[in-house]
Amino acid sequence: MAQTKLDKQVEETAEALMFGIGRFLAGRDMDGIRRTDATFFRAGHWVLPKVEGRVSRSSYRAGWQRLMFRISFLGAAGEGSYLLGRHPDTTVQTAQDLWEHQNATLQTLQTGGIGAASAAAAGGLAYGILTRERRELMREWVEPLHQALAVPLGIAEQQTPRSYLHIPHNFSDDDAQIRVDLPVHLRFSREVVADLITQKLALEGVTFSWHPAGAKPYVLVKKTRRPPAKAVFKDPKIRELVAKAPESAPVIGIGAGGRTVSVDLDAESPHILVNASTGGGKSVTLRCLTCQMLHHGARAYVLDTKRISHPWARGIPAVTYCADIADIHDALVELGWEGRRRVRVADELGPDADPDAIGPRLLILLEEVNATMKQLARYWEKTRESGDPKVSPAVDALNEILYMGRQVRMHVLLVAQSATARALGGPEVREQFATRILARYSVNAWRMLAPEIHPAPKSTKHAGRAQVVIGGTARETQVLFFTDAEARAWATTGPATTDKKRPAVPAQPGPVQLQKSPAPSAPPTDFLTDAWSTTLPADTSTNAPAPTPAADGTFPADAWSATPSAPTPNPGDDATSTTPATPTPTDPAPVDDDQAVGLREAHEHHLPDITLAALRYARQNDPTFPGSAGKRGAELLYRVGDLKRWARNRPRAATGTTDLE
């Protein structure tokens, strides 16, 4: 039998009634459209995709909450209907009484209406005043931020902003905290979201703490407590802080909240990379670290193609200053020898050896690596002979030192304007710098050197401000500022002025050979003496014995030029004139550089580009001017090789290219 139209209507009505009762009891929207992710027991948080139209606040409530509200409303309505139906006579009588006393009733209603209206107006006014800040916050900040974040986060525009944007009224205060709930899918760019939050809320100096785990991911935005505006060594508190710092952990600067920022070269990172653009304080940072290490007895090698980066370090006995590319090349090669010697000594002494037995701590300051690496490569191309390796042995020695680790107590402090993998010799070389100090950096530089930290903190032009990246954490730091005089005074005082007795070390195999060759077969065995590394040998003889240090632990200026046939007196001796040794066919020593000459003769025959007056002025005022090698009557004599080395490395305008990779 065919179903009639009435039967269909009855069936549809019964079905709609059943669904309505089910939605009523489940606490869902009565129209059957699910608009949020709310369940019966859990409140909703996000608007579901493809939902159109306005979403009411009740749609975010849990189902049991809406059910309780509906039952309460129906109960109140039913109770009123029951009371009216239970006492109809009383209700009719009351209505008649009100009608008979119309004037009194109207007067009462008028008075009561005025009171109710006044109360409502007062309540509304109070509510408006109390919620004014919240409404302004929603209108000026929260809703615009929601409109900006809706698309990047992949959420619906109908989403109620305050359901996931928890922004306090005082969000611009230093101790305020902003929380933004994130969608579970996490299909968004953190950098874009962070940039929009900082721009729309006009925030500066904030940190983002991302918590993507679990069913409720979120990000916390906090204002960072800024480091001090300046941190100068002359401040008594800063000076006391530096004095208490361990020998292996120099203080870099002061971070947020007055916390000390330092790096332990023995435990955290043996090498440090400083990357900054021009004016970013690269030399100031190295001066801060180096003078502290020299204060504790370290030796430093300043490899400075700019020639004028560290004038404070010139003339300090524990510092070797190399500004000429030839001297930088030789210094790196000889440091490579020292590194290999220290590895052998550490292996023989075992893991429990006294660190002092390996040798004094050595710092290698490599300035402007972008230009220096190019000049080293060009220098080797010009000087290498047939059969020599194509790669500069100085570059190989530097890479070898970087891979040796903290056990040999050799630390590279490298400075670059752009620390690209090509400039450093490969990405694996760059990974040896676990501590990286960045100042006035670009976005590309940050992504290259600290990709694990995102979003990148905004760079600043504040003098002395840098980001110190250690162990995947960036700490904004105000670098300590030493003046040249303060750095020199601190470097030349303290334990560095006293020599400590070191335990005996097993002798190294092989003969003692000290030669200027890019690939020596055996390093010198005298590297463990207390005075070694005060200066590096520049011109040596293959048959010369190891020099003997003076009583104060330093070598004479001409110690490395001594030959078996003609020993050279120590500086300051009132000896008669010293004549250069005559080389024999079996000992082809460079006679020209071994000569001891006066300043006039040096100007006329060996240093024609430097006037006699300039030489005399340098002798009186330049602490790096070589010591005398003897006397000829009343005239002081100087070794030609020492004068040439001084002339190459003397401070003057920077030479060579400084273009970037």
C-alpha cells in the first residue's frame, strides 16, 4: 500500500522530534549544525572548518553545561505554569483587585519602574566603566591580531578571538605574559606567526617559548629583561666579577637580569667565533677575552692583517703580533707543530695528567678571516715550489688546530664579517665553533650560524650589544668594555707575571730540528719550556741548538739567530761590537739577515723605505721594536732579520683586500 502524504509528514515530524530530543539531551545546537570542537564533557576551543555565519558563545560550552541550562530553564517555566494552574481563583482575584485600584496600581508601577530603570541604568553604566579597558583591548589589539593570524594559523575567521588569544591588559609591561593557543595540526610558519605578533602588538625585546607537544599546543610571549646599557671594566662590581672568574672561563659580558655570561674553554667550547658587520665590536670582544686569559698566564698570537686591530697588545711579552701575511703563514705553521707535539705529550701523560705539563694555554686571534684566508692562499701560490702541496700548509695547520679539541689547550678566537663555509674552509670547520658571538647580524647570517634558534632575535645597533649562542641557546649580552690601557694593565698583571714549575715530561723522539718549512718532519722538542710561546721563531738554523731562556723566563731578542760559530750576546750587555758569523759550505745561514748593524746602516742598506728619524723614534716609543744585539763603541747594533720582521708587522694603515666572500 502506498504511503500517503500525511504518513510522510507524521514520519518526518516524529523523526525531527526524536533528533530534537537527542540534541537537547546531548547539549548540541538544536539546528543540528556542529560549529565547534566541543563535546559533551569538554568545552570547545576552535571553530570547525567550512562553518559559515556567526558562532555564538554558547557553541563553545561543553554539552553538559548547555543541558543543565536547558533543564533549568524548562524547570523554571514549568514551575510558573504549575503555580498558575494550581490557584486560578487567587490569580483571578488578584487581577480584579489590581483593576479596581488602577490609580494605586499605576502609581506603584510608576515608582517601581523608575527604580528599576535607575538600577538598570546604574548597573549598565557600572558595567560599561568596568569593561571599558577590556572592550578597548579587544577592539584595538585582540581582534586585529586575530584577523592577522587567522590565515597563517589556518583557523576560521569566525573564531572568537579571546578563545585562543590570552592577552592581559598590561601586556606591554616587563613582567607581562601573553599566551597564544595553537592549532593541533601545527601547519604554520613560526617565524611568520612570531613576526605578526610582535608587529600587531608593537612589542620589542620579547622571547617566544614554543610548546608544540600534546593536544593543547601553545606559545608563550614574554618580555625579556634587558642587559645593562653598558658594562665597563672600571666599574668596581665588574672588576670584581672579572677577578673572580675561573682561569678557563673568561667573562664575555652581562646578560638579562644582571646574569654573568661566560664560556668555559675547557668544558663547553675550545674555540669562539665572532661574527659582526663593521662597527659591531669584534675587536672589543676579542680584547675583552684575550686580556683576561693573559692575566692568568696564557700566551696569545694576534694574526692581524688589518695591522691596527689590537694596539694594546703590542709589546706585551706574552703576545706575538703578526701583521704581515708571511709572518702569519709562518706562525700558523709553527703553531701546527706545537699542536702535534701537545697531542703526543697528552697521549704519553695519560688522561690524568696535569694540564700545565702539556704547555701554557695558547690563544690564536685570527682577525678578518675573510681577507686573511684569501691572502694566505695567494701567498702560498707565489712561494710554493714544485712538489709542495697545493693547499697552504698554514690553512691546514689552522684546520688541524680546530680539530684537536680542548685537551691541547689551544684556542682559536676567529673574527669574520661573514663566516661562510667557503671563507672558513668548509661547513665542517664552522661546526668546531660551539660558541658563536653575533652582533649587528643580518637574517641570513643568523640562519647560517644559529639555525636551531628561531625566530631570530632582532639585531640592534646598541654599542656593545651581542647575542652569545652556546648550546642552542641565545643570550643577549652587553659585552665588557676594556679601554686599551685597562686591557694592557690587566693582561700584564696577575699570575701571568710568575712562572710555575711544571712536572717533567717524557722527551720527544727524534732530533731537535727547527726549520722554516711548510711541512716539517718533526716539531721542536723545546715547546714545553715555561718561556716557549712568548715569541715564535722567525729565522732559524737547522743545526742550531734550542735556545736557553733568561732568568725571567724570556728569550733574548736574537736567541733564535744564534749559530754554533758565533753566539750572540744578550741585550743590554756592555760587550764590544758583534760581528756576524761567516757561513760555511755546510751551514748556509742567511748572512744578510744575521748581520748586526746600526740604525743608519739599516736605513741605507736594508730598510730604505723607513727614514733614520722614524727608526730612532720607534726605538724610543714602539714597545715592539727589537732589542739590541750588541754594541759597536757607543752605537747599539740590531739584527737585520729582527728589524725586517718589525718593519713588516709595525702598525700602519691596513693593506690587502677586505672584500667578503
